Amino acid sequence: MRRRDFTKYALMGTAGTIAAPAIAKAQTTFNWKMTSFYGPNAAFYSTGPGSAKDLCKRIEEMSGGRLKIQFYGAGELIPAAEGFDAVSSGTVEMNYANSYFWTGKSFAAQYFTAVPFGLNFQGFNGWYYDGGGKELWREVYDRFNLVPFACGNTGVQMTGWFRKEIKTVDDLKGIKMRIPGLAGRVYKELGVDSRLIAPGEIFPNLERGVIDAAEFVGPYLDRQLGLHKVAKYYYTTGWHEMATTSELTINKAKWQSLPPDLKAIVENACAACNVISEAWCQKNNAEAYEDLVKNQGVIAQPLPDDVVKALRAATTKILAEAVEKDPVTKKVHESYFAYKAKYDDWADKSELVYHTKIRRAI
């Protein structure tokens, strides 16, 4: 090789070595805000494995600090119920909540948190990731300038706490119960006076007799509120929320401004928190349930079959009315329950057999 050729290639190599760090330094960094429906220190939702704060931390670490997110709990920047509109308008970039809080915007939002007598955790994830659920969720939210993600899950919730035993459907009539969303509407069909009460107010209202029953989440978080101290009848497997999904919403224009690698980081961080949060619930709920029953005098049992059948009939009626009124809800409903029919058939051959036979084999 002639000297001038050697010099030319050597200089090209040197230029390449110098240019790489310059390109890295030129990468855009983003400083975003995330608001939340939940308070800044709310267990599970704001703090702990798979929570909103954990999601922010994972995104920042995975991006090498290129996407930093400042978290604000409910009331710190905006009121809890204003997160949807704040992200839609671009006031903030992100919000953490549950989609069923926004059924006033679109009833179809209900399906992306939980539907009474709907899919469990495994089933919902199958529909969301591989059954068209994610695409439908984005379609529903697109007209609000939002991009949604599943980013957490409580697993199956409990039916709730009652001050008196429920033996028949008639026992529900006249009961005043803290229960949000669609489940509250279903209970009203059976004569329940359903009310929406903030988590921090559930215990004092139940203690004073302002309400007779209350639903919150599951054994661990319910015990934290002290509900077992004022209501001893704990009805288990929640017909209303078989798996309760948390959502992250991002302003559409802000989402589109991210480079592909940061988009991938956000999606994968959400997927990680979705699984990690549910695992946290499994472990902590198992321990809390054992304590409540063995040490706290709680009477834990499923609802009577006749009550469950009545609740299911009321749910079917309300969902049918919603589907009839709104083509968007109809499209989501048909996708959700078509997937559920196939999943249920498979679950009968796999999970059900495991739980009823294999797990109990001696």
C-alpha cells in the first residue's frame, strides 16, 4: 500500500473513532411528567415492584437517562380524575390509572381494565398481546390523542367485606356498598345502594355504619386499610374483577416524538411491570389471606351460587345495552368475548384440571 493511501485510510479510521462519541452526545434527551389517579405513596399503585414509580425508574435506567420521568401522585400536580384530559391535551406527557375510570369518555374503556365475569390475568394478557386487544385499545383511545399500555395487574380481586352474612339475593337489597364502576351498576340491579368512596375514606365509613359493605382490592391491601376490623365476612373470588389491569397513557404527539429505541424501552418496561406487579400481589395476598383467616377472625367464603347467577344475569343485561348503543363498544366486546370463549375451552383442559385434580393429588 502506498504511503498516501495508508494515510487516507488511517485518517478515515481516526475520523470514525472521533465521530461515534459525538453522535452519542447529540442524542436527544426527554424530561417528561407522569401524573396518577393514585396518591404519591399508594401501596402497589405508586410504590413497590411494578408500580408507577418503579416504571419511571426502569424507563430511565434502560434508556441511560435519555428519558427521565417525574412522577406526581394524585393532587400533587392535578386532581386524580383529570389525568386522562391532561394527557389528551398535552398538559402532561403521561398518566397512570385504570381505564375503567374513563367509561364516561367511552364505555369500551371498561374492557381494558376488567369486565365482570371476564378474563383472568393469563387470559387478558393473551387477548392483549396476541389476540388483538392492544390494537383495539389504541383504536379506542386514538381519537383522544392517547397511546395506552398495560403496565400492571392485581390478578383476581376479592368480592369484598360485609358486616352481615349474605345468604340469598334478597340479603343484598338495601345494602349500602362502596363499589366503583360497572360492578356498582350491576349491584344496583339487585337493589344495592352502590357508592364511590375514596380508598382513604372506606374504613371510617364502614366503621360508622355509613356503608354496610366495601370492595377494595385483595387481602394485602384490604388489610392495610383495616377493613377486617369492622367487617368480618370476607367474600372471596371477585366476580367483578377477575384481573385488574393498570394503564399508562401517553400523549400521541409526544409518543411519536420518541425515537424507536425509546419507544421499545417504554413498551418493554410496561410489559415487565405488568408481570412483576401481579407476582407481587400473588405473594403478598397469600400471606395476608392466611393471617386474616387464622389470626384475625375473618370468615372468608365465596358468594352463594344463586347470588352469583343473579349478578351474572344483571351483568349480561347491562353489557348488552352498552353494545346496542355504541358500535365501538360492540367491536371491543365481540373481540373480547370471542377470545374468552376459546381461552375458556383451553383453560378447562389445562388450568382447571391442574387446580381441581393435579394440584390436589396426594
